Amino acid sequence: MKRLHGLMVATLSLALLHGGAQAKDWKEIRLATEGAYSPFNEMGPNGQPKGFDVDIGNALCAQLHARCTWAIQDWDGMIPALLAGKFDAIVASMTITPEREQKIAFTSKYYSSNVQVIAKAGAAYDAARPETLKGVRLGVQRETTHERYAKEVLAKAGAEIVSYPSLEEAYMDLVNGRLDATLQDTIPGLEGFIKKPQGQGFALVGQQVGDPAYFGAGQGIGLRKEDQELRQAMDQALAEIIRNGTYEQLRKKYFDVEIL
């Protein structure tokens, strides 16, 4: 009887521990962004991240009445760091793709952006017509959907693909003449480079490309698959900030066009 009582106590203790894990209230959430993808995420003069991604993350935390902290993570280590438990959610303009969904979960999209080439104004390059990029040194960010499209589609047409840890480094080589063009999302290319002093003389050229086989179903917040309560809570919070007008206020703060 004594052994049975001990077994019952142990079983009850395990059940309580398991129930506690399932009942996590997510009042403290660790968010991560890259800090090098203006105007979506970049480092402010105070050493803290800022941008549309950051404002969206903070708005969701406010809606959830959660205390959130931010971590800065290099792009190519973003998913491994999430899976290693270094933070709880990626708010860094990560495109929702089937390949990534094999590893992590996503919220609903919080914006969409097509892809386009940046080059000297008047250049005849066009990502939708790969043959126009034959012999062109084309910069892309490493471990992105742009890199995959460039290597699997544009390189076959003769483009020379050069991968960088960040787009800022690619832009620097573009300005200095070490690249002919870059490939990136249209909105950050416009807002984060062309409209800035270093982007003088450059333009978005050719057509926008939005092939879902490469560029997914919009940008979402990345989460561990086991954290379904957090995903559901963030989806509900996202729906609410869209409904109450907070999302639209943030969109207008950064962009002149619809992005959702």
C-alpha cells in the first residue's frame, strides 16, 4: 500500500508538471530580429532595434499584455537559434515557405512583398526574364528565398551570384562597382536603399517577381512547432490590431502602399 501511495504521488506530480508546461501563459516573450533590413528592422542610435517588424512585435506584445525583450541575431543563424531556445519568436520579415515550415511554425502573414532587381537607373535587367541577367554579378543575402531563386533560376541563365551575410554589405559593393545589381524585396529595396543618399542613381528595374514556389505566402512570425499556444495567441493579437486600426497606423508610418 505504501508503494502504491508513492506511485500515485509520483504520477500526480508528473501530471501537475506536465499540466503546468501546457498552461504556459506567455507573459514574457523573447523576440528576435536581424537589425540589418531597413525599414523593417535596423539598429537605432540608442543601440536598440527599430522598424516595422519591431513595431509590429511590440504592438502584439501590448495586445497580449506581455513583457517582451528583443535579441539581435544574424540571419543565417536565425532558425537554429530559435530551435535552440535562445528566443521564442522571429519577427524579422521571414517569408513563409514550405521548406521553412518543415522546421518551424508561422503565424498568419503580417505583410507581403514581391522581389525585384536594383541596378543603375535605366539598366535592362529583369528578374522575370532571366536571360537579361546573363554575365551580371548579382548580389543576394545568404540563406534567403532570393538566394535560392537566384541560384536555381537566374544562375542557369548565366548570372553570377554573389552571396552576402547582409543586404547592407551587398549594397556597399553595388555602390563601389563590385556588383552590377542586387535582388531583394521591392519595399525594403526602395525604402532601405534607393531613397537614401547612397542609393542615388540606382533604381528598381524590371518586373516584380512573386513566384510562390520560391517566395512563399507572405512574411510571418516564426515559432517553434511545439509552442502552439503562443502561435494561436499571436494570431489572435494580429487579427485584433488589424481590426482596431493599430496595424494601419504602423503601415502608414513606413509605407505609402498597401502591404498586407
